[in-house]
Amino acid sequence: MSTNPFKQEREKVSFNQEAMAELLYDGPEELQKFRKYQQIFADDPVLKFDPSKIDISRKELFAEYCKKTYRYHELFNQSSNPINKYCGLMFDEPLVGAVHHSMFVPSLQLLADDEQQKRWLQDALQMKIIGCYAQTELAHGSDVQNLQTTSTYDQATDSFILNTPEVGAAKWWVGELGLVANHAIVYAQLIINGQRYGPQPFVVQLRDLKTHKPLPGIDVGDIGPKYGYNSKDNGFLILNNIRIPRTNMLSRYVKVTEKGEFIPAGNPKIVYATMMKVRLGILYEAYYFLAAQLTIATRYSLIRKQFKDENGIERTILDYQTQQDKLLPYMADAYAMAFSFKKTMNMFQENLQRCSKNDFSLLQDLHGLLSAHKSVSTHTTLVGMEKIRQSCGGHGFSSYSGLVGRLKLWYPYSTFEGENTIMLLQTARYLIKKFRKSVRPESRNVLPPQCEYLRDHTLLLSTKCTAEHMREFLLLEPLRKMMRFTACFRVVKAANQLEDQVKIKKMHPKEAFDTAAGSLLCDAATSHTHYYIFNSFFEKIIQVNDESIREVLSKLCALYALTKIVERPDALYEGGHINGEQLKLMREAREQLLIDLRPEAIGLAESWNFHDNTLRSAIGSSKGDVYETLLDWVQNKNPVNKPEVQSALHETIAPIVGKVNAPRL
Amino acid sequence: MSTNPFKQEREKVSFNQEAMAELLYDGPEELQKFRKYQQIFADDPVLKFDPSKIDISRKELFAEYCKKTYRYHELFNQSSNPINKYCGLMFDEPLVGAVHHSMFVPSLQLLADDEQQKRWLQDALQMKIIGCYAQTELAHGSDVQNLQTTSTYDQATDSFILNTPEVGAAKWWVGELGLVANHAIVYAQLIINGQRYGPQPFVVQLRDLKTHKPLPGIDVGDIGPKYGYNSKDNGFLILNNIRIPRTNMLSRYVKVTEKGEFIPAGNPKIVYATMMKVRLGILYEAYYFLAAQLTIATRYSLIRKQFKDENGIERTILDYQTQQDKLLPYMADAYAMAFSFKKTMNMFQENLQRCSKNDFSLLQDLHGLLSAHKSVSTHTTLVGMEKIRQSCGGHGFSSYSGLVGRLKLWYPYSTFEGENTIMLLQTARYLIKKFRKSVRPESRNVLPPQCEYLRDHTLLLSTKCTAEHMREFLLLEPLRKMMRFTACFRVVKAANQLEDQVKIKKMHPKEAFDTAAGSLLCDAATSHTHYYIFNSFFEKIIQVNDESIREVLSKLCALYALTKIVERPDALYEGGHINGEQLKLMREAREQLLIDLRPEAIGLAESWNFHDNTLRSAIGSSKGDVYETLLDWVQNKNPVNKPEVQSALHETIAPIVGKVNAPRL
């Protein structure tokens, strides 16, 4: 019986790990639920992770995930409970029906009128009809208003004719369209009597419910292999003057009468408010994915030794400053994003409540917050995950590390649910509006809390950091001021740049925004979000009673701020807030935090409570048996090593052996 | 006959593109050779790119690359000509035998004595024996001195006994070991009469030449799926007290006599000097890979339109500042790395010549240069490639973009041939040595040219930038001073930090280096390399006669410097070289360059002369038929869309449809 190699490390952790876990999971109940949920997957023969299935083709992958999906339904009765929020953590690919449940069903619930819900909703919930959400086209993604698919009302037959007028108008990227869906909600430009009414949603049946063959006039299929997400059948759809009943236009908020009148009905803002949940879910996954990678890499870095120290003993790689610098700042990101998520979640729910009472006062602020938050979080996690896999050297490059599958799953997050640059620009546009409000006396007092720093921006931007000792930069209050200064400086700078282009260079405001201020606008939105995340973290720390936890979280929070500042100190410098000496002290403070947090690393990682089955890693399990597990998986789970495969492959190389001097053809 | 959509863009380019291409390819001859080489691949039915083969399993991939390899040999007679330097650009996976030709054969040529060369070399050249290079172990990679495999001399039988004493000592990651190789050069700790002589190379036969079955005592196989490079059979090897003749130790530089005497023979430095060629080859691939991605993304960004401008016309995405900012700085990197490669190549050849005359005076400097150069180049290309694929939105995520395959192929470059952080630290160690020389009067005048800035570091670090207008920051001389200042500041800072830790904190120098200065040391090596790359670029520009080329290259070179400075200006502040206002001007200068270089983009991209077949991209071909090609590949090249596959897949989803309310088990 060998002792666990992490035993000593775990004893060094200064804080109560169970209390930390409860803080992360908002109490013991949810924590137990998460543990139990993970255990169900670990115990189930179909759902549990199997390293021998990593190396399979798309076709096999798809079949595999169909099986998992069926089993998942058996266990969790998915149709009545939407996909559990932890589900995305359990596999390297999304389940079949994930898009149906997250997009098609909610769209019916929100956009269909009562009659239409009767027609489709129950069948959809039971997956008798499986639907997809066909919005994006080959030549148009973010710019929804310019979609080219048309839906022309034909009064004679009381129906719409849906058509794809050109190659670029083919629906594209639509999840679950390629193989699975038999229905779609198709967004098309509504045309009545030659007049356009913008993109509207139409329910279109795509495939025969019995044979699953495409219906006449429907050209549909999978759009091919991708960077990740390869079990998912993103598809294309070409509509050749398909005819659907008038009542197939989803009509809770807009109706077309038999006579071809277009009638808006109610305010669809509630729809948007609800659908923001998808973006919110991404924030949640961003820190969970990052935390899972950190758990793996932290453990591996405590097992892996490399080069001898001054006493001739091999040094554990986590004791190298360069390794700490690759992992601990991202640990700070993961914690910070977890706490900012909770704050944003509350705002989301508050907004939903208000909207249900026809109060849309919070909607714009929530949108302004969520857009850049989605971009910053997914970007942080992507860059972090890539750095973390590199921190594990060769073994991080092996799929058996568990790091690779999750990375691949993460790639599309920069693009889907709002392309990241466009998301930053949307928040930037919101911030510029708020800034302009802040300079007008009549509106300067109605800024939302997350933008209040703009109110006294002239005063704020004239402040100087007065700290003179390294220790002062370990305190959260001066760091908060710097984060605040940076956000404010960048918003004001971007606003001024826009104004200069318009006033001095006589540009159209749109031209200035698009062609002459994009980088500054993105910087402004990013810094605004960093400040918001930092603040959420800080606010949470103040509420913590347990001193040991407060202490370690304060260090993490300081590391979060110092990393952002040291990486991009230009606003503080340009704005005259700090001098070179203070920057030097901040770097030293940051190095001190790496030393202080080093012994807490395993505690911070394991507070996330990932089950070994969830991590899917040979190098990051709780037992620390890195090399034994790698060898076991390689010898027993690698399909390429089966004797019959080895023989077959030998046949393919035989023609090369000894024959490379064959004469030229 | 529609006109090419790039016609107008190409007409806007200000410089002679053919002359630029000749500059990149060192003259018209090499350029023609590259064009012809690419055309051979495009015309060959086996070698040419086929999008329908992207979505295949490892087993199929392996068979496919065996076929390509055979054909490649037929055409190019590879055994007598080592793999052509452009070959790595032509496929998304390495050819079978790539490691055999780049590592095994050269090792025999360099390390085997005359007798041994007679035994193995001709067979190896004809691939009758296929070999691999078994150095890395499961628990030891970078730290070669600590490898655990043993080779114990047994005088009684005049043989060595090779053994894997523990799990962690299994050979691991060895390219072409998993399936292909029948021989290996195994590095093992030589033990004679209980005394250790460090790791030495031994030729071990692994598999039967007829049956290809592993020989007794040899446990060998593939190490499983990876992040990329999945056609390559990286393998493991466990040796169970294998016996090999004494004459199987490669003996050009060390011999063991029958009596067990260990005799060094000659200076093996020439071996190291030659093997640096592999690292040099990576520098070369770094800019070619980046340039290929840029060609694709630049073209796509000229076809793709998104959102309407102030006149209601859809704006080409390359006209957005944010898009220019994603592509043009990497274009500057690609050009800068191309010219610095040429300079480094010259130094490599000069060193090889000198070494062949027993003059090893340049070896250390070359090592000091190449280590960080490998790290910085591969990192730049990785980060750039990822940013570039994101710049193409959804279509960049599709494997049909051509961006994905090349990205996957690039992932291991951060780790193999020297892990990137360790590479930076090796150069940093070299720089610290040079710095210490620079402060001693007797040695300060013998600094190599690339470190001469350390000579008068006190004077240099007291300088201040005097520029006051944006225009001044478009000139290369002031930018050169800033790059120089930054490199010098960081080396001095890292050296001081080390000294402080030793003198004030009483650390052992090794402890200080490993645990308290790693980040500063990495920064120093990075900035040193940026300065070197910038300088190489600058020197090249001065030699250019064609004014239009000189002008556009000067802009690219300025963009290179300004991007590095604006991204990490902290050394310039901390050292008091610039003030906040100057930083602002530099950002403005950088924005100006984006505007100036925008119309040159397609010319800069197409000067690289990539053939459409080499790019392997539906979205980046020279014809600009993005949407038509995507649709064609999806409909005609995507195996998942074959009717029989669609039907088979439908069977796998049938159990889910309408049955999700099945009772729990």
C-alpha cells in the first residue's frame, strides 16, 4: 500500500477546503449534488469515460454519442428537465439533441402562439420531432438583418414560399441540421406583396418522420469536419421554393393574416431576455473548463520532476517560477470568473422578472455587460487552456492528458453565440453611450452601477497612485483603483478618438467606429469587463467569514489584478497614474504572490471537486499515478496497438521498405 | 466568364510583386523551383490534396500517408536527396519515414564509425532498415542527463544488456517507433563495472525484418492519439534485459573496448553543430506556416462582407480596423522571421565550416541564438495561427478552411526539439554570461555582434527617447533604439535579480535561477530575440534597391517593432526611456501603418507564392470562389453526406426519437 503522492502537499494547504468548495457551489447542497451527479457518470458503463474511444472517426463518434444520449435520457429524463448545467463537463463532445433542447424547444416556448405550441411543443419535448435553429447563412452570420433567405407570402394558397436565392444564402453551421433534425426554425426575410418585413421565424419540416429522407425541394446535409465538436452535425440547408402553411410562421409576437397584413403583437424583448441564458451558460462553462484543466495540470506539476536542484535532488516542476507563472494566474481567473458569474446570474434573473412585468429597464445594461463578458471569458479560457496544455510538455500534447479533448470542445466558443470581436464592440458601443450620458448634467446621475466610474471621469483620471512599497500592491483597494482607472481611461480614450475622427477628419460616425477606432473600442470593453470581474470577486471576499479562506482569496484576487495590470500597463502609464518604479514594485508583488500561493495550489485546484472520471485524464487523477496510468492506457486502451491492426498496418508500409530507389515513373 | 474578385485589389498593390517574391526566395531560381515543386504535387493524383480525406481515423490516415510516402519516393527519390525543405508545407501530416530521414540516418552518418556505417547506412538510406531515435522517456524529456534506461557492459559475452528499470524509464514519444521502425538508436546510461559514463547511443533491432513482429524482450507500440500529428506513430519501448553486441554502441566519438575500457575519441561538438539543423528547419517552417495562413485569411477577408457601411453597402471585413489588427501584424512577423532566418542560416553554415576545421568558437553563440529563436518563432506562429483562424469566424473553424490542419500540425512545435520555456532559459543563461563578461574590462570587448548592446549598457539604459511627433515613430532608427533598450533593460534586470537573490536572500545561484527569476529570464531572452529579428529585417531592407519594395518593407518592419513595443512597453517605462505621451504617439503610428498597409495586403500575401493545392483551403484560393467551393466540398467531398452513411446514422438515432420519456432503469 503506497501512500498517495499528494498527501504532503494536501497537508500544506492553509484553508478549509470543504468550506471553499461550498463557497464555489453556493452551499453544501449544490456541492453534494455535483458530487453525486459526477458519481452517476463514473458508475455508468455507457456514460463513463473510455480512453479507447478517443481515436474514432466522425461516424463512430456520432454513433457513440447517440448511445450516450439515449442512456442519458433514461437516467435523467431529459425532456422534462432541460439539460443539466453540469452535463457539458462530462464529455468531450456535446450530446445529440443538445441544440434541440437549448434552441429549438425554447424558441417554440417563446415564439410560438398557443395554437402552435399545441401543434409542436409536446412532440418536441419528447423528441418525436427534433428541431434545429436555422439562422446563420453561408455568407451572413453576425449580421442577422441581412440574411438572404426569403419567405414570400402567397395569398392564393395561404402559404409562404421559402427560398434560397443564391449560394451565399444557404443556411450553414446549423447544429443538428446535418443528420439529426427533422424540423427547423428557419429565419427568412418576410416578403408580402413585394414589401420586406425583416427576418422572421418559420417552422419547416425537413425530413420524413418515418424514412428520415429529405422532403422534396430540401437539400440538406452535414458541413464537414471541424476544428472540434465533430460529433455535432452542423449542417447546411438549401430551400428550393418550399411551400409551408401560413400558420407555420411563429406568431406570438408577429402575425400575418390571411389577407397578407403584417401585425406586430406584443413586445418580443422578453424573448431576447430569455435567450440571453445561452450566453450566460457560456460564462459558466468558461470557468469550469478552465478549472478542470488547472486541476489536471496542478497535479501533474506536483508529480513531474525535472532537472536536479542545488542538492542534486530532482525539482518538482511546480517549484519553478516559470511553471507557477503558467498556472496560478489562470487559477485566479477561474475563481474570479466563478464569482463574477454569480453576480451576472443574479442580474439576469432580476431582468427576467422585471421583463415579465413589462419593465425592460435592465435589458440594455445586461446586454452591455454580457456581450463583452462572453468574449473576455471565452478568450481567457482559450488562451489559458492552451498555455496549460503547453505547461504539461509532451504529456499535455497526448490526448490521454484529458487536456486535448476539452480544448477541442472549447474552440468554437470564440465564434458561436456572438463572435468575440463583435461582442466586444457591442459592449463598447454601450459604454460610449454611457460615457456621453456622463458628460451631460441631466443624465450623469442615472448611470448603472457597473458604469458609475464614468460619472466623475475627469476627477478619476487625474488621480495618481501613491503607493511606495511592494506590500501596498498586495492590498485590494489600491489595485481596485488601478483597474477602475484603466477601464475609465480606455472608455474615454475610445470616445475621444471617435469624436476626433468625426470632428477633425470629418468621418461619418459609422466609418469612424468601423475603420478608425476598433482596437481602442475593444480595449475599452475588455478593461471594463476586467474591472467588473475584479469587483465581483472583491465584493465576494468581503462577505466571507472564514479568515483562512478570505486570506487566500485575497491573494488570488490581487494576483488577478496584478496580472492584468502587468500584462497591459499602458493605460496607467499613458494616463500618468503610475510611474516606472511602481510598475517594478507591482511585478515584485506579483512574484511574491506566486510564492505565497504555491503551497495552496493543490487545495485551490481540488476545491473544484472534479471526479477523476470527469477529468478524463491519465496525468491528472487524484491518485497521482501518472506514469502507470499512461502506460496502462497505451498498452490496453489504444486501438492502434491491437495485434490485428499492427499486422494490417505493416502491410501498408511493406511497399516502402527497401524500395525507395525505385526508378522514377 | 466572371472576372476574378481580387482583380481590383491586386491593381492597388504599390510594389513589384515578382521582385518581392524573389527577395523572399533568394532569387528567381529558387522561386521557380518552389513553383515547380508545388505544381508537381498539384498534378499528382496521390500527392495532391483531397478534402474528402480530412475526416478519417488514425488507421486510415496512416495507410493514406504510407501511399503518399511511396509516391513521394517514386517522384523524388528521397533516399539520395534528404526530404525537400518544402515538403512539410504540402501535407497536413508528416510523411512516413520523416523521422527516419531527419534523425536516424543523420545520427548514423555522424555517430557511427566507418565499420558501423558499412553495416547500417546503405540499408538505412534505402529504408531496408527503418530507424527511430529513442531518447525521451516517460519521466524524462528535456533532462537528457537523467535518462534512466541502462546499458550495462557484460565482458563475458562482449555485449551490452539494455534494460528499462522502471515504468518512468520506458522510451516515450519516439517518432516512428510505434508502428514503423524495425531499428532504434537507443540512448541509455552506459554502465561498465558498476561505473556510469552518461547516456550513449546504441543501435537496437526492434522488429523482425520479415514478419515485423517485435523481437523477444522488446515491448513496443504506439502511444495513442494526440492533439495533432496523428498519422505519426509516436511510440513507447520497454527493454527487458535485451542483449546487443558491443559493436552496436555508436562509436565515432566514444568507444568501449573488449576489456571494458571507455575511450573518448575526438570532439563530438561537430555532431551537435550538425543536429542544430533540425532546430533551424523549425525557424523556416515557422514563417512559412504563418504565411500560408495569412494568405488564406487575407483573401477571405477581401471576399467576406459584413454589416453595411454609412452608404448602405456591405463593408469588406478587411476594411475594419479590428480585422487589419488581427492580420497585418502577423504579416510583419512572417516577413521579419523570413529575413532573420536567412541571417541565422548563414551563421549556422559558417559555424559548420569552422567546426569542420576544429574551430568551435561560434558554437556557443549559435546555440545562444537558436534556442530562444526556436521558442519565439514557434510561439509567434502558434498564437498568430490561432488568431488568424478566429479572424475567419465560423468558416475558420471548418476544416475546409485549410487553417485547421496546419494548426494541428503546428501544436507539437512548442514542445519538441526543445521545450519552449527551457529554450528561452538556455538563451537567458547565455545572455547572463555575456552580461557578466560585459562588466569586466578584460572581456567586454569580445562580445558577439548580437550581444554588443550589453557592452555599454549603463550608457544605453540612461538614454531617453526624444521623439515628439507621430511621424518619427514610423522611422526605423528610433524604433531600433527602443527594441535595443528593451532587450538590454531586461537582460540587466534579470541579471540583477539573480544577483540580489544570491547576495541579499542568500540563495544558491541555481535556486535563484529556477525559483526566483524565471519570468524575468524568459522576458530577457524573448526581447533579445525580437531585437535580433528586427535587426535582421532592418539590415535586409537597407540592401534592397527597388524603392517600392523598400518602402513597403519599411512599413512592415515598423509595424513589427511597434506591435512588440505597444504589447509590452513596460521595460521602456520602467527604464524611463519613454513617457506616456510617446506611447500614445506610437499607438497612433501603429494605427497609421494599418491604414497604409491595408491596400498592400493581398500583394504581401501573394508574394509568398503559395499554390492553391498547397493552401488546401476552400476559403483562401486565388480564385476567390469562397462560397461556391465550400458548398462543392460539403456536397461532394464530405463522406458523412453519402446516402448510405446517412441511412446508417439514422438507425443510430432512431432509438432516441420519441422515446425520451422511457422509464428509468
